[in-house]
Amino acid sequence: QVQFVESGGGLVQPGGSLRLSCVASGSIFSFYAMGWYRQAPGKQRELVAIIARAGNTNYADSVKGRFTISRDNAKNTVYLQMNNLKPEDTAVYYCNTVIMGDAYWGQGTQVTVSS
């Protein structure tokens, strides 16, 4: 069983920055790709960024050049550095992995971008 705890969300003005963290339980963290997703009110959950076990990354077009995903396998932690935040980035952000076909999600952390 894998469990995640996200943190780092909050209220920030447009143009500001936040750094989200997701700490995973268990010793298998380093073997799997990790992703950050988000869900805005009334919208479907969408992939924001993903990082493979080897460290290669991929981003949604809407966040390219502004967000950076990284991981520290020694700390069982994946990060999402978010810069130049926009009101449309407002959402609940979740970390995720898929192990043997089963998806695991954290409880989410709220990010609100507003002046």
C-alpha cells in the first residue's frame, strides 16, 4: 500500500510562486514514475507534469516553462515548483503513481491564485 501526503498549497497573487511537495510512504517510490494532477471546480482532473524513475519529465502545454517537477528518491518526495502563477492555475493539486495497474492518489492540496 502506498500513501502520499501533499503540502505547500495556499493563496498566492498572480505572478507569484509556490512549491508543492508530496511525500510517499514505503520503499518502492524510486521504482515508479510520479505525476502531479490538478482539478479545478467543475472540470475534470488533468495531468500537469510527470517524472519518470530515470528523471525525464513531461508537462502539460499550459504549464511548460512555468512549472518544474523534480524528485528526491532518498526522501521519497516529488516536488512541483510553480512560477508565474495565473488565476487559471487555481485547483486542487494531487500527486499520483500507478503500480501494477492500480492508481494511488494523495489527499490533494489547494492552490488559489487571486489578487
